[in-house]
Amino acid sequence: MAEGDQGDPDDKTEAPSQKRIDDAREKGDVPRSIEVNSWFILSAIAFIISIMANSTSGSGPRLSAFLEHAGQFSVTQADMWRLSGHFMLVLASYLYVPFAVAVVASLMGPMLQHFPTPQMDNLMPKLSRISPMAGISRVFGKEAFGQVIKSLAKLAIISGVVSIAVWGERDKIAALPKMELTAILDFAHSALLRMLIAVLAIHAFVAGGDYLFQWFSWQKRLRMSHQDIKDEYKQQEGSPEVKNKLRQLRRSFARRAMMGQVPKATVVIANPTHFAVALQYEAGMRAPVCLAKGVDVLALRIRALAEDHNVPVIVDPPLARSLYRLVEIDEEIPLDLYKPVAEIIGYVMRLRQRRATRVPERQLREP
């Protein structure tokens, strides 16, 4: 069972999410079928027997001659060492291909079921692995009982197949004592190969069924409850409290940046208390741009900041509401509002010119 699973299994009625499946795979929790691995190993054995029949056909006479004339060989120490070395070389020349096939077959089953990934968690010592109670639960648990039943059923089926194959060859088996050694070897090879092919055919169905069973058991083990789905969503998206806090921080930063643009405004259009929109227009600009806007308390702060920096505040409630509704920060005003805004900006420009001309007059009057 996947680590960390808690709660009533009856509550886990929802299919596992992709994230839960990916997490399980990263921890090495994947569907595994021992029968699939066994099928590949049996296939390798059948292949080895078939190729050894051809590779040893030339060595049959030498082997039979060695056995038939074993009493005529010299048994001195030097001869025995030479004979042993020769025998080991011949044996190695015949076994290196079967050995390579066996290694490949032992790796094919696990790799086809899941690509192996190194799991450091599995190498770390855990007390649960040496707990007597955990060991007893593994030995006498439902999974262990299921494995025993499956093994007995497989043994019964394979024994039946082998018995049928042997019974069909009972006459030849009875005549084996009268046959020559090469004929006995040929018969043994042929009979063993036929039995392996029959066992492989039966075992293919067993392996396929066992893999499907393991896969459905794995999916059932990874099922999620409604609370698991909510917790996973919170982990991925963040809790509502954190999201609200982040949203408030973003608004605060945006508000501070916006208020810092108010001193650059050309004019602030407002109604008495509820709306305020700060616009900027300079020579060469295509249209006025909204630098800041706000309602209620924020509108009052925009007005106060504008007055502190000598930015004209023009009261026009309908225009202020329209600008607040239609224009976003750092956007140009819409075409429909060009005329009323142009009139206000023109008035502000004329007001600036008057103030600019009054300053030199005062300076000239001073003694």
C-alpha cells in the first residue's frame, strides 16, 4: 500500500489523479506482475534449449565417445589438468550465449512493465521493514493468501499440461533403456521443448491475467477520497487564505505604483467624493493616458495627492464615472471621450499659461 494513505478505504471512491499516479511512480509504486517476469524467463529457457540442440549436435559424438571410453583415458595429474581445461573451454563456448539470453530475459519483464528508476527512499533503512507485526501481516495477509492460491492454481495447470505431454510419449519413454545415448538426448530435447512450448502458451494467459489483476489492484490502492482531491488541489493551487493574501499584496503594490504616478498627471477629473481619474497629456501624445483611478477612499487620496503637487482637480461627475468605467491604468481614453476631455485639458493649459504670465509681472513690480 502506498505510504501515507490513511482513512477509511470505503471513502476512496474517486479515480486517482495524474499527479497521484506520477507521485506513486516516482516512489517506485507501480503495478508489477511476477508472472510476466517468469514468462520471459521460461521463453529464454525454451530458446536456449532450441539453440543448444543445434550447437551441441557436433559435440554429441564427442560427448558420447567420452562417456563410452571414459575408462581408457589417462588419469595422471597433468592429463587431468589438460582435460579439465579443455572441458571448461568447450563448456564456456556453449554457455555464453545462453547466459546472455538469460540476462536479457530477466531484464525484459520488469522493463516492459515499467521503466526502472533509482529510488533512494527504498535504500533508506526503515523500522517498518523489520517490524515483526509488519512481517506477520505480509506473510498472512490477503495479498500473501492470494499469491498462494495463484501459485497452487498455476502449479495444477502446468502439472496437467506436463502430464498430458508425458502420457502421449509413454511408449518412447518405456523404450529409453534400449536406445543409444544420442537418441536419448534427441528425445529428451524434443520432449522438453514441446512441454516448454505448451507451458509457455498456458503461462501467457496466466501472466496476462495476473498483470491486469495487479494493474486494477494498483489503481484501487491509489483511489482518492473527496478530501484527498481537495487537499491535492490546495497543494497545487494554494490555499484560499494564501491566495487572498497574495492578491492583497499585489493590489497593494499596484496601488502604490499607481499613486506614485499621480504627481505626473496633467489633470484629475473627479466628482465631489466618489470617483477620481488622473490623466496625463503632453505635446506629441496621440491621446491622454490614464495614470490612476479610484473610488471612495482611494479617490479622496488621489485628489489630496494631486492638490499637494499642484495638479488641477476638475469636478465633472458624469465624465469621471465614464472614465473610471471605460479606461484602465496606462491606457488611452476611448474615442468617445476625446471631446469632453480635450475641453478640460484645454482649460487646464490656458490656466497654466495665465499662471506663467502672472509670475513675471509680480517679479517686475517688486523693488
